[in-house]
Amino acid sequence: MNAVEIRNLSKNFGSKQAVCGLNMTVPMGAIYGFIGENGSGKSTTEKMICGLIPTSGGSIKLYGKDYTDKTVRAKIGVLIEAPGCFPQLTVWDNMMLQAANLSIPNAAQEVVKVLKTVRMEGAAGNKYQNCSLGMKQRVGIAMALLGNPTLLVLDEPLNGLDADGMRIMREVFTDIIKDGKRSIIVSSHLLGELQKVATHYGIIRHGKMMIEMCADELDASYRTYVALKSEEMNQTKILLGCKYSRVEEDEAGYLRVYDLTTPEEIVSYLYENGICVTEIKTDKIGLEEYYIDLMKGGK
């Protein structure tokens, strides 16, 4: 059974169609990276999954039942936009208020557990307004975890985090799904970070799902390239352009050759033309480059 199954989902806002015939499948135990440019329909889809806005057509099933079913509604934890916290109250008091709002038994014990999960047990006495952005994001996730939901829907939880905040958030996601009983839908524009934790991906554009695949399938589809540096980079680029169809310079100053070739072939070709190669390697494009290629219509 899948955590989420969406078929032909649509959403209209007046004459504007925000989501159009969307199909989406989130397996049990997955960290599902939901990717798309601004205005692509990500947040609208997430809000429909959570029942925050009505659908215009299609179906949403959670654990095999219609998403309006009360038994599955109780299995969803949500962080969309920002957690609803009182700035002057402590993290603990905000969590206890939310626990009371959800009528959670043994509230204090439950709050201790979820704060520990998100690495915030040592900051429970901090006023919410004094928390860093990363801490506030983790408080939001802790609130979403109250009641032991099996599906978390997180909208841009990585935005604005520093390197340490990113690392902690990755650890939190991994801990949440480690028992295989929980699934996470997480949208983010930080594709390099998402690539480190996601087990499945869905890429949406103009309200339509372009492609879905697991991390292994995506990794197998990444294009390989040969990257190199030489003593005469300008001349090297000209020579490579005469022989190969796609040669580009990346941000690190390497020349990339995307044609099916080997480092040995390139070194020999350049040596025959008086160019000495100083560095060379074979690598694959990452998720961000794959996404950009897909948006441009590349393969």
C-alpha cells in the first residue's frame, strides 16, 4: 500500500488552472522530494492533500482511503509556510498548547519525545521569538509530529538554513522514517540538499507531473561527462568544440565534455594538438543540473 495515491488531480482558482491532471504516488517509508519552480502547483497540491483547500477534480487516496476519511486525516502532520506559534511563549509552552489543541493524552511525555526527535530538547525553555530560523523550522516539524502521524507534508522546510541547520534537518528526516512506518513529502528549491536525503522524486511543472522516479532510477539517468583543465584553457575549448558536440565551462573552471567518450581519448586528442592536460576526471551531473535540463527540454 502507498502512503499517497493521486490521480487526475485538478484545482482551479477562477479561470486559472493551478493543478491540471496531476498523478502522484508516494510509497510507504519514502522521503518524497517534490520539486518545481515557483507557481508550478507544489504548495497547492500539498494543501489539497492536507485538506486545507478543496479539489476541483480527480482523487486523493491516503493509505488506500479517500483523503476526506477521518481515520486517515488523523495520520497527517503538516508544516506549510510557518508554524503557528506565539512569539512570547517558550518552545515548551507552544508545544503544550498544540498538544492540548489536538487533545493528545500524556501531552508532556509526547512533547518531550518529539522535541528530542528534532534535536530541540535542550531549547524547550527558549522563547520562540529568540529561536534561530533553523530552530523555528524544527519546532514546526515537532508540532507536525504531535499525535504520531504517519505522513508528514513539509513545504520548504530547508529555506534559510545554514550548513549546520541543513545537516541537522537531514538527520531529523532520516530518523523520522527509519522505522519504515512514516513517509515525508518535502518540497524544496535547494536541490543539492534534497538529493542527500530523498528516496523518491516528483517534478512538477505548470500543474502537471513531468516525471516520478526513485533515487536509484534518477541516479542511473544522470548524464556522465568528462571534466578537465589544461594549461591553455581557451585553446582547449576551441579544439574540443571542433571534435565534440557539447563542451561547456562549469563554475569550478573545468571544461566539460558531454559526448560519449573517455578521458584517454580526450588526453590523446589534445596532446596531438599540443595541449597538456593538467586535471581530468569523469563525473555525473547532479539533481539540480538534471532538473534544469528537464525544464529546458533536455534528456
